[in-house]
Amino acid sequence: MASICYSLSFPPIHKPPNSKIIRPFPTYLSNPCPSYVPTFRSFRTGATNSTSSTPVGEDAQKPNEASMSIDNIRSFFDLNLGKWKGSFFQFDAYGNLLHEMSTKLAVSSYGEDELISLIQTLYIKQPSSSTSISGHDDEPEWAEYKIKETNMFTVDKYQQIGFFPKEKAFALRYQTAGMLETVLRQGVLGEDDTGEESPKNLKLPSRRPSIVCENCLYSVEKDMRARAFHIMDPKGIIEMLLIFLEERGDSVPCPPALDSTMLQGNTNRIIPYLGNWKGRSITKRSGAYGATIAEADTVSSLEMNDKGQLIQDITSTFAGGEVTTNVHWTGTQSENLVTFDGGYQMTLLPGGMYMGCPCDVAKCVAESKPFHLEFCWLETPGKRQRLVRTYDVEGLAVSSTYFYEIKL
């Protein structure tokens, strides 16, 4: 077995500039490259010295920041601990399946208080050897990969975690592909340090992708989760989408799988999302402290008109009912790719999932506009979860928003 560790390198986190923010809720719902996003960089320093009102939750976190962050990190570790059996799916930006493999993930922790750390080891099932003797069933070989430890330092400064303990959801931000690149290039797909080529017709991520974002949603029905990764190339274009579908426990009979009938290029993946939806959203700052900055009731609809155009309307009423926002989008569908006016795209995946992002992140950055990445899981008909990760113009994750919605 190979045992590979990786490290991440990130630019320093800057202090937020002064601003006059009136509403702390991100406006990504109306613009794939929104003109405003909360500019908090490090949540140890609190809010900016702005003349505006203090964001919700700011005063509440001041008296006991350290204990709150420790409680959050413990909850995060507890949510991840255990043995996970699953499957890994690799898609291109158009929703076409490129590769599938079985995985196991062992997660444990050690240490106490501020020194507590999370240890993760990923195992990838290797393909059967072409030299195996016919008629002999050898034990499958699993390649082992050590994932960089997670602790108070990494979640606050490197990964910029967005964590929702009650909702069982989290988002992590990476600047390099790290373990994923190692797994794809060296452990599974045949390319090693000697420069050997990868298997034919199999796309690999760039050596230096500009952004890797993980959004994780847990099942509301059983001890299962879906982890989705956006991988972008250095030009800010989506290069591939990755899904880990995992179930916790030693007694799991076989890895969870996506609906096989939907892997055959089904052009009707949009149908489960059509109709009217009602739910609630929670927005939190990134970082170990993760204070809530906005909550809202949401009503949305997605319809297809007689011309084949998709019409999406979203209404959000913020806590207290004082502010309501309305969003109207028009888009078109080409097989498994939906493109909305304004430059936002959704890739429809099997298993009731889709992943969204700007068509061109580089354009957002060039225009000094923030952007957001989205993962949606419609686990059962009529109920869905969504997680949206918002980035500032420097590529730092500043907030995450969790949605739970029911079809009307």
C-alpha cells in the first residue's frame, strides 16, 4: 500500500477593509457574481470598524469565543468520526460520468481542548490485476492515503470551514487539490512520479487548480452523506465535479451507489426540480466560530415554458419580515447543463444532485466581484438540501448558506 501525505499552502488572511454594510446577507441569489459579500477575513478579530450596525451574532460571540470554537470543532469531529464505506464518482462539467470506484474512510481523533485533531485515512479499491490467475479470487487491494490532519489551526486559517451542527452540513475550502490530486493522479488512475501517462480518455485535474471546494450534506433519513467537490482550473473554469457517497458503519453491506438508470445520459434530470418549493435558509460566516449572520424564509419556483426556457423565481424574507428580496432568472437546458442569463450554470447529476457555479470565475475576479458555488441533494422526492459557499474577490471563503426546502 502507498501511504501519501500532502500539505496545503495558502496566502495570508487579510484583515477586512472598512465598509458600510447594511444587510449582512449575501446577494448571490440575484447574481452569480454578486456585487456584495460579507468581507470578514478572520473571525478572531470580530467585525470591521464600520459605521453600520453590528451583524447578528457578533456581540454574542465576544464573551466566550474560545469555548465556542472548541465546542464547534468537537461537534464537527463527532459528525465525521467513524468508518465510512462509499463510492467515488467523477463527472465532467457537463454531467457525464468519467470514473467510479469504491472507497473506505477511517476517521478518528486524539488530543484535548485546543490541541484536539482529526485523523482521516482514505482507502481506494484498486482494479483487479491483469496478471491474476483465472479462477482464483484474490482479496481486493486497497491503496491507503493519509489526509492532512484537521485541527483548530487548519479549520480556521486553511480550510475556512462553514459548519452547521444542527443541520449536519459543512463546507471546506482548499486552494490546491491536495489529496484528491494525489489520489487521482498517483494512486488510482495510473500516473506516478515517473511521469507515466494516465489511462486513455480519462481527464485529470490541473496540477494547480485555482479552487477546490467541498460541500457536504448528510442524509435526513439514515447515517449517510454526500460530499461534492468543485475543481476549477487556473483560469477559473470548472474542470470536473467529484461526488463521494458514503454510509457510516462496519455493517454496511456494499458501498452506496447513484441510481444506475440515471447514469446513462438521462436528459430529464431537471424534472425532479420543477415546481414550487418552500423552506428556510441560514447563513454563517466561515471560520471556527461560524456566527450566524442571517436567516430567511424562502419560496422558489422553477418552471419550463412552452419555448423550452427555464424560469426561476426566488423570494427570500429575512428574519423579522422587514426585508424581502425577489430574484428572477431565465435559463436554457442542454442535456445535463443548465445555463442561466447572467453567466451561472448548473450541472445536473444522477441521484437527485446538481452542482452550480459561475460559467467563468475568472471574469468575476477580473471585475472585482465575489462568486458562489452550490451543491444540491434531492435525496427523496419532495425534500432537498442545498449548500452555497460564497467567495470574495481574493478567493477566500467568507460565508456559507444552508437551505432546507420542501416541494409544495
